[in-house]
Amino acid sequence: FGSSHLASSAVLQSCANRAQTMSTSITVRPDGVGVITLDNAPVNSLSQKLVSSFKQEFPKLVNDSNVKAIVVTGKGPLFCGGAEISEFGMLAAAGKDAFKDTSPVQALSDMIDMIDASPKTTVAALNGQALGGGAEVGLACHYRFSSPKAAVAFPEVNLGLLPGGQGTQRLPRVAPLPTAMTMILQGKTLPAKDAMKNGIIDAIAKGDSVVDEAAAFALSKPPNPISKRQVPHANRFMAAGGALEQGLLMASNMAPGMIAPEAIINCLKAACSKMSFKEGLKVEASEFTRLVFSVQSAALRHLFFAERAAGKVPGVNAKPAPIKKVGILGAGLMGGGIAMCFAQKGVPVILKDAKQEWLDGGMKKITSLWGSQAKKGRMTKEKYEQLVSLIKPTLNYEDFADCDLVIEAVPEIMDLKKQVFLDMEKHMRPDALICTNTSGLNIDDISAVLKDPTRVMGCHFFSPANVMQLLENIRTTHSSEQTLSTGMAMGKLINKKTVMVGNCDGFVGNRMVAPYGAEAKQLWEEGATIEQIEKAATTFGMAMGPMSLGDLVGQELFWKQRKAAGDMMKQTKTYYGPYEITDWLCDQGRFGLKTPDPKIKADGRGLFIHKGRSKEVDPEVVAKMEEVRKTKGMTPRSITDEEIIERLFFSLINEGFKILEEGFVAKSSDVDIVYIFGYGFPPAKGGPMFYAENYVGFPKILERLKVYNAQAKERYTKNKHYLPVDYFEPSKLLEACAAKQASKAKAPPGSTLIDLVLKEARGKGSGPGPFSKL
């Protein structure tokens, strides 16, 4: 996106210096058609250098008297993947004031104006996907000629942005308004055939060479710039009739709290109003500038890069072993879900359990899930049969003999896991990986029974595994580099958002959610209602409140672990008190969604009474809480929503800092990925660590933690009914980050202040985790 038009060109110049190979090229065919090719591997993104090169090369074709028409195409399998997203960080670093007199994307807009104003017919030969800015380059051309395999999309909304290269003004001039709204508000992709039906593409190539056919097409047509076309009457009529407001409402319901949809609607309103094309572009430029400098867009761009960075694990560079066949031990809900993940990628699976009825039950669940998709027309009968055939149920360990890796998903009982590890070792190849799906047991202890613990790593899937996107891969003390590399490749194979973490209590996700859940219970005891706590969390943006999460996961999970330990007052990094209500519920068999109560016609009963999709707080639970308060001498008080949010999320964030400080996760963005894809944290806030740095600020979090830590200490030192907690004790890393931020220090583009401070701390290599010295 850069050129001399940018006020921040000096800031962006470093991008250009690193991008000398990014360019365009021109040729003139024997038939007199000039071809300009976008060439910026891997996706022909519209980098500063490419845009500058295009603006130098395109006029040569316009001014060449031998050129009769022009074709714009992309090198390789894609036409253009859109903006060079890394350059947005450079724009943000320049600051909003740098663009008082110009648009952040003025250079791209100038390029599009140049194509649009060509006196020679210009055709976009869409040789592959045209995404975002790539689609806008296509719309800048007078016509669009497409490969049958091409597609068009405007995914900018997924980064908290809108099409800033005139897309909001051009698309409504060629496509029906409902299509334009769906594409821009939801980022929907249109295959070539559908794009042609909706007027976005003019023709689809019949042969193998889209450039040859586009050239012939260009010679047969006069120039017809979209900027000169009127918005169709039907679109104006629908806009006047409230279609845009309805679209905004739908988008807001799909992505609550997002600001980009409203900005998009403002642009579409301008397009469908009496404004001229140029006046509409001014609205687009203003709205785009507002969005690109918003913290929401920064959060979503952060996540875009965080996803890609998660796969790059420090110290893991070995070539992964091939994964041609896998074994799953345990055919329950988790094991069956994991088996489905591999089968859906064409990988044969051996599914083992200890009893035939357990095996039959697991296969029945799998076949019913796929069968339901087939009945609804989402899967062909042939596909269903193929998937089922890839899973071989067995009672015999011998069937694991030729598996490349086996994942055990048996109950969370240490002795049981050690025994099945020994049983697997007897019947598996010595080079095959043995993985455990434990959600919190010490994997070093499990793997210690094996002759070769280097072949072991943890694979913490989230339930249901065939639906949830997150996978925490756990690096043990002895895991070999190839074991870890293979585990990361496995996650990529089955399309999981995979993060490598260290072998600490609860890993990253469950360790951080423990104080969050504990504070929800404590806030309730102190006077907040369940409904207030739930609403505060969902208004913040969480997919569900902490109390609903407890009923979903099962209230009995840690109750059983405390019972097995013989200590009902036990606390670990994965569970804290207060326990009175949980224990009372579990003693009655009320675990949540999984425990129906026929007496009251409830589909599930825990803190809530669940009936179908609706739920209400159980009155008996409310009465029991009154009893608990009296027993513990707790006088309920009024609690603000602000206090609820601070105590829920600041305690969670503080634990995230401690995990980073101890070296049990490589970088702060990995923590954000865990919470976005595993725990329903709102993407617009970028994850808990991004939220701490960019929404709240470290000094405020530190200040409030000290207040709540003092309150907690007073509570458990003066009242024997309360257990001690340390999750408000500020992390040393947080203290260092707060001092850095207070000094007005800023991280360079593409980095975070947390990681900057963390790098300095890790140079000393004092933490117990595997990343503390990397």
C-alpha cells in the first residue's frame, strides 16, 4: 500500500527495501494485447513495491500505439490475495495524524483509478482467487474474465476492516445489493459461476488459457469503466427500503460488538444514495481510516499473524515423521471425536477400547454424527461409507503394530494411563509416537514407565474434538525434537489451531481458567447474582458465562479429583474453592447438562435447570447459597459489573503472565490463540494478553490486582471457612511490563511489549519451563 502519496512513506520505506523482488511485468502479444502480470509470491499481495511497480508499468501499455487492449492477470495459481497485511502495522506505527490530508491506501486507489481511466479496454484475467484488494483490482478493470476455478471474495471484515480500494463503491454497481452485503459484511466467497450469475464476472473461460480468451474478449469490447456506471435502480430501491439496516442487524447478531459492519453499511449507503462516485469514495476512505487505526482491527490483525506464528516453535526444526495411519485408545466422546478428525482427512484409524459394548457405543456415536450429515444432504452416501470404512474398531493392542502414532484418550486416572502406555509399548513400533490426551496429569510421570520417553508428547484436544478447533501439544522433559515436530504437523494435518505448551499443571488453558471460575463462585458468594455474572461475561464478549461453562463441562470434574485424592479441600493450579455449592450439587448427582432430572422434566440439572435450549437458575441453588453465606458469615453486598469483569479477567490474565514468566509457553500470542479458539474469548479483543496490553494497560491491571490480592488475603486470614489463593499475587513479568508501559515504551510493529520484556527476562534463563531458555 505505499508510495510518495503516503504521508508515512518514510516509515514504510523499510518495507520497500525488503521487497525488491516484488514486482509486475508486461508483455505485448502478437494480437496487440498488452498483458501486465502481478508477481509477488506466494499470493501476489498488493505490497508497496508491487503497487509502485504497477503504476510505472501500466502506463507503458496505455501509451504504446501497438497495444490495442490490456489484460491484467496474476502469476501462478492466484490472481491476487489482496493487501500485504504486514504493512498495516507500519501504517499504525505512523499514526492517524500522518493521514490527515490523504488516505492510508491512496497509492492503491491511484492504481485503481489508473486502470479505470484507461482509454484502452482493460480486462482482468482471473486465473485464480481474487481476494480483497485483488477483487478490487478486478473491479477496476472494465471487464472480468475468469478461470472456472477462480473465486471472488472480500474478507476484510475478518480483520476488522472494509474494502478500502473502492470496493464498497464498485461492487454495488455490478452486483445485486444482497450479494454485495453478504460478500462485504460476512466475507463470503463466490465461486466463478456464482460470481458470473451476480454480474461480478462477465465471462468464464472454456479452455485452459484464461489469458488467451481474455485477450480475445478485450479486443471485442469497448472500454466500460465501473466508475461511470450508475448503481442499479433495484439496489437503490432496496437500500431506501431498509435492506442495509437489516443487513447490519444480521451482521451485528453474528459478530456482536464489532464496529466494521456499521462502517461498511455507511459506505454502501453512500453508494446507493444520490452521492457521486467520487463522493462515495470519500466516505469509504474516511471509514477505512477510522477502522485501520481502531484497536479492534489491530486485535484481529494480531490474531491473523498469531495463528501463523503458533506453528513456528522455538527449538523445533526437525523434519516430522510421516503420518499414514493412527491409533486411538478409548472410544468415548473424546476418542471418537479424535478418530473422526483423522478419518475426515483420509487417514486410516484403529479405534481400540477395552470392552465390546464401549467400542460399539463409540462407533454408533461416530456413525450417527456422519449419518446425520448425510441425511441433511451435507455429505453423499459414498462419502459417508468411505469415512466409516477408514475407522477399524478393535479390542486388540496388536492392531496398533503398524500405526505411526497412537493417542490415548482413557479416563484421567494416573495408574490407568501408565498401564495402557506399557501395553501400547509392547505392541507398537519403537519409532511410533505415543501421545496422551490428558487435560492435566503430569505427562512426565506417565511417560516414565516407558523404555523410550522421547517418543511421548501430550495432545490436549478440546471436547467435542471433531468440532473444537484448538489443540494444545505438550512438550515434556524428554520429548525429542522429531516427536514435537511430528505433533505440530499432525495438528496441521487435521486443521487444528495448534499451540505448543510446556508440561505444567493445567497447561495453558485450564490453568488460566481456574482463577476465572473460582472468582465467579466467590463473587456469587459475596453478593452478585448468577445472572449478573453471566451477563457481565457475555456482554464483555465471551461465548458463554462462567456458570454456564461449569454446567457444560460438568460440575463433577474436579469434585471427583478431590475425592480420589482423599482431600476435599485440595487446591491446585487447575481448581480452587469455594467448593460448598459444587459439592452439594455433586452429592445429589446434579452435574449440569449431562444429568437430566425426570422429576422436573429437566434435560440437565446443575446450577441451572436446562430444558431444551433454555435454562434458568435452579431456585434450590439460590436457597442453598443463602445457607452457605450464613454458615460462613458472609454478608452479601452490591457488586458492580466493573468489579466482576476485573476479578474474572485480571486474575486469568495474571496467570497467563506467570505461565509466560515460568517458560511454559513460547510467546504471548500463543496464549491468545488458546483463549480465542478454546475458551470463547472475543476475537475483537485479540485474546487476553493483547487485551491487557492494548485495551486496559498493564499499570491499571497491576493496580487492581494489588487491591484484590489484599482483599483475598484479608478474607482467608480472618475467616477460617475460606481457602488461601494466590492468583491475585502479581506476576513479576506483569510488574516489568507495567513499568515499561508507564515509561511510554512501545513495541515495534509486529511485536508486543510483553514479548519485548519477556525476551530480556529469558536471557537469564531462570524459569522452570522448556521455553525459559529459548
